[in-house]
Amino acid sequence: HYMLKNVSINISPNQAPSKPQQLSATVNGNKVILSWSKATDDSTPQDALRYNIYIKDKKTSNVFTYSPVDINTGKLKVAGGVPHFVSGTSITLNAFNTTDYEFGVQAVDNGNATSAFQNVLSTEVLKIEISSDLKISTLKNKIVLENVGTKVVKFAIYDVTGKNIYMGKCEANAIVESPTLTKGIYVIHLMNNENLSTQKVMLE
């Protein structure tokens, strides 16, 4: 004889990730560079989170997205197939500007649960402006940032594929070294409360 028992298993539902933070749009000629900090999730590691982008034409209200999504609810509209997402924390959009277009970014976890969209505010739209407050040099296989100004400078280092390698902030009158990097070309975004500077560095 066998005895059957009712066994209940509590399975926690997949929680949606947090919205990406520190989202900014950098205007460089006819290009817009969107960058943001990593979101968080209850089960998916930060480095495994992916991101979806929307671009809205302010005049026509037409919406372009990386993967089909309802930008109001954040829910994906993918019916079969493999959705496309951004794996890093920045993307360069060609032939766009911040006057005619609105931008938003959402986080997506491994179960395709999505956050609400984080929108770019007008105060986060930055023009490229080279600043002399932060000096950049190389030491062996590291990038060295020296802040000779009086304001904190945030920085983000990207490789040539657009992958975010290292980000942080450099206090006034301080020096910060990157982790050891492989040889190649790197793009560095520098931000303070007033402007943004983009520079390229080659490690040989």
C-alpha cells in the first residue's frame, strides 16, 4: 500500500529587476550616447542583466525599440523567437538628437522579467565639452586618472566594442587607477555636474 500526501511547494515568483540609474544622454555631433549604471535583481547577477531601449519621436510619437515592448507598462511583446537586448551599460545611437527624440532604458533579467523604463531627463542631457580638470595617463597596463580640480568627477571606461570596463568617481585632488587592462584602445567618459568630456586612451 502507498500513502499519498498533499505536498505544497512554495515557489517565489520571479521579481522584476530595478530600473537602471544614472541614465544620461551625451550629444556628440549627430550621435547620442546613452549610458547608465547597472540595475539589480533578486536572482539574476548584475553582470547578466540585459537592457532594452526605446526611442520616441517627439513630433510624430512614433516609437522605436530594441525589442518590442509597451513603453508605458514595460512588458515585452515578444511572441516566440529570441528577443534582442543590450548587454552592456551604454549604446551609441547614430543620426539622433535630444531635441527631437526621447529616450528610455529598462532592465531585463534571465527570466525576461522587466523593470519600468528609466527616462532621460532634460537635466541629464549633456554636451561634449573637454575639461582640463582631470588628467589621464597610463602606467603599465592601467589607466590613471588624476583630478586636479575642485569638483568630484565621475568616470566610465569602455573598450572599443562599447562594453563598460570600469566606472567610479575621482575626488578632488585625488588619483584613481583602473584595474589591470589588456592592450588596446579605451574610451573614457568624464562627468561632473556641469559638463562631460570624452577621451580615447591607448594601452600599448
